Amino acid sequence: MMLNSHGSHILVDYTSFFASEKDIGHLLLSIMEQAIDNSEARRVHSHVEVFDGVISPPGFAAVVLLDESHLTAHCYSDKGWLAIDCFTCGGTDAEAIIDEIHQHLLKFSPNIKLENRTTTNRFLHGGE
């Protein structure tokens, strides 16, 4: 039986993400919000939590909650690791959202390396 999907989930992993901006967590959240606002997705809530390395490793976690799911980023600043995922439903183009974020990342972290980009269909069903 052939399955249809009603959403897609994109996972991207980067290394060598060493940005000179002091407030990189807030900057990336702003870029994420802009990418969502330039798409068909509807932003419901946004938040970034910056970790100073005292309790958690240095870095940040950012989330943009969508009415059709989410966009998140998690960074280990000391290691240069950045993971982003975008999960959208319906006709929202998650690929375009990730592409826009990627272009911004190249501007302020030119040595960043994309290690993996995986797209998975979500909400698989037999038809409707």
C-alpha cells in the first residue's frame, strides 16, 4: 500500500559553527523567526535559552513553535556543533525554511560545515 504524508521533518547537523557574535543564540532565533515569517507557517511562540557552561555546556537552545509544529536549534558553542530541525505539516515548505537559515549561517560562520541533511515524511497515512 502506498502511503501519503501530511508533513515533513528536516534534520540538519553542522560542525565548525564558531560565530564571533556574542549573542549568537538570540541572533539565530531572530533568523529562525524571519525564515518562518517568510514562509506559509504561522509562528505561535519563540524562545531561546542561552547556556553559560556552569550547569549545562555552553551554547543555546532555540525554538519557534508553529501552529503546524516547530523549528528548533541546539548548539554546543565550545565544540562548534549546531543541530537544527524543522517539522511542518500541510503545504508549508520546510526545505525553503532550512535553505534560508543555511544561507544566513554561511554569512556569519563562513567555515561552518554541513555534515548531514535528512528529510523524512511525517503523518504517513493511507489516504484521505
